[in-house]
Amino acid sequence: MSVFNNALAQLKKAIQYTSLKPSTLEFLKRPERQLQFSLPITMDDGAEKVFDGFRVQYTSARGPYKGGLRYHPQTNLDEVKALAFWMGIKCAVVNIPLGGGKGGITIDPKKLSQAELERLTRALARKLAPFIGPEQDILAPDVNTNPMMMAWIADEYSRVVGKKVPGVATGKPLEQGGSAGRTEATGQGGLYVLNELAKKLKLTPKKTRIVVQGFGNVGYNFAKLAYQAGYQIIALSDSKGGIYSKTGINMDPDNVMKDKKARGLIGGCYCIGSVCDCKNFTAVTNKQILELPTDILVLAALENQITTANVGRIKAKVVFEMANGPTTPEADEKLAKRKIIVVPDVLANAGGVTVSYFELVQNIQQYYWTEKEVNEKLKPIMVKAFNDIWNKAGELKVPLRVAAFVLAVDRIGKAIEARGKF
């Protein structure tokens, strides 16, 4: 299943509602640049290994390319190309002056030591150096990458160009020019969107059940913030499986995370300190968690989680995409026919790239904001983006994803046309 073909199918649905030139739309179907690298490094045991690295720079019409860097065994050019496209759409959805990019290395980072990961990351930074920078392409963390890796990239890039350039990467540690609130930003932005959706659907948090598939940085922070806002967290899972509250007892994600760190996986019992409840809770697989009865199903793992194979068994009233590309176009259509609302990834998880933009601005200005200031700037952007999309969906009588793409494609297309001939 081509992830990039899924992205193009989403684009195809949107372009019929725009008045852009045919040549502009053709331009949007292709990335502006694709980079692929061989990355040879010396392992800790002295062996030489070569890894594949990628960077796709999709669109720069509205500003420098912007997007994460992921380390995963399934990472390939097709996936990275789709993710770069979605990043361009996402930046346009929240109307920040950035384009779309994405990168990755085909690797299981759990099989490398920290020293090996540092050598590999710095090798990638050296290869990318001619093509990145705060005015050209800004990197960020993604799947299996973290603030420390962004610090390595910024440091290695600065060595190559001979000056300190913290803005080449965002999501850095605070001590290296990172932004307050960046770690929680994707989850925080998602919560702002969820609260706006709750108003439209007249949902009361304490009566709204939430299932979260994916318990990494995004899923954990979203679940934690939703729990603190009064929503009912009834199931959580990571790559190894999860836990389900059979009787609807609300779970504190912090307690689940503590137990996960102690055991190495999410158990089938809910524990508070040394006391565990195994009667009202049960273990679930990642397949099962998608099919649980719930009000909100949050997808915070990887692409292609809801497909034609399982869409008929989805029991949620709302699918909330905190991961990138978790619903296939075919499944999207079936969900729409069943009147299941899908809050698309390009809106739901755009808080991360928005605060990355804030970090870039702070790096350039050398003036840093508090977490409170960051959240105060983030909220109106997310609220406006949601309402713009909700209103456009009502106007065109289309699902939220199509409305989001219509707004974004129109903004990107107009920027392309405003600069003149290609």
C-alpha cells in the first residue's frame, strides 16, 4: 500500500473545490526535491555498516521546508514523500509561513547504542548540510527521534558551516535553544481542537470516553492533558499492546506510564503505586483497541491503522488523528457514510509544528517565551484553524479532511501563483 498514493488521493478530492490553475495543481502533485543518502558508520564493535537516509522537500511556496526526522525499520522514500506532503498541508492549515519536508533513516534505533545513534545522526547532518538551514529547511523530532538528536544535528551543522545556527532544527533541549512547551505541544494543540469539537457536538468531558492507540510522546501527552481536562480515558496502548477499562473507570495516564516504565510494557492491570486492579481492567491488542466502543478513538501511532479490512468494526463516534496518515482514503469514505466524524491529522496534530515555528522565531530573535506564553499563542491558532475547517466543511458539505485540504491547497496554490511563472 503506497502511503504517497493515499496522500494524492486526498489531494484529488480537494482540488475540485479550488479555482487554481491546472499547472499549479500538477506542481502540487510532486515534491520539489528528493534526497537519498548512504550513511556508513563504524559500530561499537568496529564493524562497518551502511544505512539508508532520506529527506524530501515538498513545497516551499509559503516558506522554508519544515518537518520531522524519523528512525524506523519501515521508513522508505514513499513514506517520507507522503509525510513531507502532509507537512506542507499542515503548515498551511494553521497558516504559518512554512512549507513541507520530512526525513528519515531506515533503522531500528533500539538495536543501536547511544554512541552509534549519535554517529549516525551526525553523519546524516553532514550529508544534509548543503540543503538545510533556518531559511531553507528546518528539521524536528518524529518517530523514535528526540531533543538530544536535534541538538546533535544543530551542533554538527554549526560545525560544518562554521557558526552557531540553532534554528536548523527545532524540538531541541531548552539548554540548546529549545522552546518551552515543545514536548507537550502536539498533545496540547490536539486538546484545544478536541475542546472545540466538544462544543460543536455538545459533549461533556466527564461523559466522553476516549481510547488512545499509541503511547509515545504524542499519545501520552494528549491522554494526560485530556485526563486533566476531565475526559474519561478508558483504554491506552503502545506497540506491544494495551489496557482497557472494562467498567469505564477513568485511568490516569501518568499511572499507566509509571507501570509501563517499571514493567517494560503496558500491563492488563491498572496500578496506583503498589496496588493493582486486575478485575476491572484487561489487556488488549492494538487490533482490539481500535474496535472498542468509545466516543473518541485517538490514533497516535503510525500510518494505515484504519483500512478497508477493519473499518466496518470501528465503533467510535469520532476518529481523532494524532498520528500522520492513520486512515486510508477508502476507509475515510466508509467512515463518512457511517456518519463517523474524522478529525484529520493535518489539523489535530498541528500543534507540534506550530510550536516548532515558535521555536524558530525565538532562535532568530534570541528572545525566549515562557510555557504559558507559548500556550497562549498556540491556542488561538488551533481554535481558528478548527473553526475555519468546520465552517468550510459545512459550506461545501464535505468531511473535515476535505475541507482542511481545500483551505490548505488554496493557500499553497495562491502562493505559487503569486510568485509568477515556475
